[in-house]
Amino acid sequence: MRLQDEPDIPAQINIVPMIDVIFAILTFFIMSSLYLTRSEGLPVNLPQASTGKTDRPAQVTVTINNNGEIFLNKEAISLEQLEAGVRQKVEPKQQLMVVLNADEKVNHGQVVAVMDKVRRVERVKLGIATRK
């Protein structure tokens, strides 16, 4: 039999071990993500240059939706006007990257026609967007 004088001990949840486990998992993911970066060359110590800069080419997107409509940077354009539209986007002495987004249901002939129009413009690189 219990005495009335004994106080009830309140239930407690100790979260310190849970915090330790969370930090261990977080450390694991941070360390493993450091090894997931792709290196495109051999490891070297690069010299510093005060005048160095990153030069990324300008980029435009040509989209062909499932209805066969063509868009240049979200603006509707016809196939005949596409070459002139891309040519206007090219800056002097700078390369332009054109990314082609074509719906998988679009006729193959139309995609080839768009690629042909884009390739006629000088200083343009063509890339085709895909899904992984």
C-alpha cells in the first residue's frame, strides 16, 4: 500500500540523446555531400589573379510545347522568325547558349527544323534539355 505523503514523480522525456543522434546524422549527410561534387580535372593548386572573372555564356531558351507552338524566352515566335530572333540575342564577341525544350510528343521533324534554324546563327551553342 502506498502512503499519501509520497509525491508523484512527473514523467520526463530526456531529449539529449535524440539531439546527439540528430547531430550525428546531420554530420554524416554534410560529410557525404562533400564527396558528391564532381571534379572535371585533376586536383591542382590554382594561382590567384586579381583580374580573373567567371565568364558564363548568355543563355536563351527555345521551347516547343505539345501543340507544336514555338517560344523564344516565353514569347511566341514562328519558325520563320526564329533565326532572326536568336540572332538579335547574340551579343558581339560573346557566345550564346540556346537550350531547346521540346515536349516528347512533338514531331521529330519540327524539332530538327528548329535546330536547323538555330544552327544557322554564328556564335551559338545548342543544347537539348532532357529529364533524368
